[in-house]
Amino acid sequence: MPSMDESWQMRNGMEIPNRSVLAAMTNKQSHGDGRLSDDEIGFLLRRAKGGFGIITTAASHVQKSGQGWEGEFGVWSDHHLPGLTDLAMNLKKYDSRSFVQIFHGGMRAPSSLTGQQPCSASENFISENEGHSRALTIEEVEETIRDFIDAAKRCESAGFDGVELHGAHGYLIAQFLGTNTNRRIDRFGGTVEERCEFLLTIIRGIRAVVRPDFAIMVRLSPVSNEIGITLEETKQVIALLIEEDIDAVHISCWDVFDVQDNGKTVTHEICSTFSDSIPIVSTGSVWTADDAQFVLDEGAQAVGVARVALPHPDWPSLVANGNSLSRPPFSPEELLQADLSPVFVDYMRRWKGFVTDGR
Ligand SMILES: Cc1cc2nc3c(=O)[nH]c(=O)nc-3n(C[C@H](O)[C@H](O)[C@H](O)COP(=O)(O)O)c2cc1C
């Protein structure tokens, strides 16, 4: 079995120096018009300096109306290019490969932020306050696909190594994949293949406009009762993705130690079928070196982490050296010292038990 400090390759041959992946983390630190802030750039550079093999940015919206969170940076316009270029060029000073996570919030893009009724694959109930989403017309679906493609091209022009298409956590791509949220009767709804059409058309469109060594990774939630996705369907989705020119799949497990009814983890289930065909990154509740090795032993090529990288920006080397790692809660001062801005620290107060004076 590989160890965390071994290099590996994406399907396109891109060399990744080790098995540590900084998973996407929304951090609310950027500007109202979607331009990246120095705080968000500084936060990511600190983790690149800390030795992560891959740095993934926070989710970034491809359309103004797809914004999910206040302070989220955007990739929907050329006015974002200077900030994106600044980040990409500075990341090149380190050994990390750089990925922008691109997404559209769909029914999870609040009207309070976008000024528009949220849209989705179908008309879906959101909440008492927000009401229902509107189903995108076919022209709007095609326009959204074009915006994903333009956003990926923008990331390539800025100098990033790739994009991660955010098909996890119930946002627009997942809303197309799920049976609960996609009841369309056109070519974008129906069977698993048809519900995948939105994602597959985005991938083909990106591939047609970027250079061959620009990597495309796809992030999925393997199981979601809310959206309506089973593990079996996710396997069918991955089988379809493997037919496309993509370079890795990233599964978001939230807890990699959870087991299915058959006693196997989701990582094992997916990697035992697909690891030979495509690299799999798996993420969720990894803290220590042993946790990370468990994920590799389950068959993943690389291990994603989010929360542990907040107090421990040097996580890859700490893990490689077998250092013990302090656990939550962390004081605001500890997090500020690890290059989180006061805005990000405040956001982390919402994550139960993470900040000493938070929830
Ligand atoms: C503050 C915070 C923001 C997050 N934002 C994103 C995001 O923008 N995109 C995404 O795919 N996942 C996001 N996640 C989920 C993480 O990428 C990761 O899958 C999850 O936190 C589980 O990993 P962990 O146990 O190592 O934290 C976020 C998690 C946290 C803690």
C-alpha cells in the first residue's frame, strides 16, 4: 500500500508530489463582487507552503446567480482574472498542484444573495422562507453549461493546473444527478445516464477548450437521501465518468470510517471497483496519520482533509513525521495564527465544537 509521502499521477500523467489533498473549504473571506481577497489567497498559500500535494480552492460560482455564500469568490467574469492569476502564480512557488472548485448553488443559491428565485433541475421545495426553486428552461441549462466551460477556461488562463467540478453536497450538479431533485422529462432527466447528461456535457465542453494536460476532477457525494442518490447509482455515474476524459474522482464521505450494511466503507466499495481505472481521492473525518493511512489502505490514491488543515496548515509534514495533532476546540488566537482571518474564524464558530467560543 502507498504511504502519504509517495507521489502519484492523475490519469493525464500529472505528477502529484504526495497523497495530501486540501479539500475545498468555503471561507467567506472574499469580496462582494466575487474578486478574491488577500485573506483568501493568504489562507491557501499557507497550506501550499505546508506541503499539500493538491490545493483545492473553496467552491466558486460560475454564474452570478449561482452564489451560495456571502464572501464567496467568483469565476463568472473576466474581472475575476487578476485575483485568480495572482493566486495561481503564487501557488506555483510551491510544489502543490492547484485546483479551483467550480460550482453553481442551484436551489441552494439564496435569493437574499442573488436577488433571484433559486433555480434547479426541477421545481423543488427549499424552505418556508425561500419557497420553491424554479426549473431551468432548456436554454438556461445550456447557458449554465457554457458558463461552467467559460469558468474552467478562465481558470486555465489564470494558470491553475485544473478544476474540480463540484457535483457533491446537493448543489446544482448534484441536483441534476438526484432522483428527488431532478424530475425532468427532457434529455437532462430520467435514467442515471440522462441525469448525468448535465455533468457529462460540461466535461466534454471543458475538454474541448482547455489544453490536454489541464486536469478535470469531479467531486461526488456517494450517498444522499436528500437529493436522492444511492451508492449503486454513484457507481453507475463513476462508470460513465470513466468513459470521459477526466483525471480523478473525489468522493466526499464526511466520515470515511462509516460502514455500509455489508460492513464495508464507501471508500472500499468505490475503490475496489474503480481504483484501477481512475485515481480516487476520499475525504471525511481524517485527523491523524493512522486515519490517513486507513483511507489509502481502503484503496484511495489520495486523502482529502478540510478541518484539520485549519489549525494545522503543515498537516502533510506533521503526518509524515508522526507528530501528534491537537484536536478541537481551538481558540480564535490559534486559528488567527494559522492565517484564518477574523471573518473565517467567525464562520468556524458555526461548526459545532470547533472554536472555543463558538457553538
Ligand atoms: C468550513 C468548511 C467549508 C467547506 N466548504 C466546502 C466547499 O466549498 N466545497 C466542498 O466541496 N466542500 C466543502 N466543505 C467540506 C469539506 O471539503 C470536507 O469534505 C468535509 O469538511 C469533511 O472533511 P474533514 O472531516 O476533513 O473536515 C467544507 C467544510 C468546511 C469545514
